[in-house]
Amino acid sequence: MDEGRKRVLLIAASILAARKLSQYPGGKKVPVTVSAISDVVRWAEEILKEIDERWPVK
């Protein structure tokens, strides 16, 4: 994976994580936040896969 794609994945995961984590109080690294972060990284990867399928690199 190139650096540009990693940045896109980071941005997408950050947006998804912020939305998910806003539901929980505090900013402590507890199991619920670790799980939420793991989930949003997977979601971001799925978003990138969908983008690649719709608009493949030529």
C-alpha cells in the first residue's frame, strides 16, 4: 500500500472513529475504545476497497 492510500485510510478511519468515540465518555484507552478504533479501521479499509472497485487505477 502506498503512502497516499495510507493517508486516505487514516483520514477515513479518523472520521469514523471520532463519530463512534463521541458516544463514550472520556478519552481513556479502555476495551470499548480499542474495539471502536479496530472497527473503524476495518470500515475504512472496506471503503477503500469499494472505491478501488468503482474507480480502478489505470
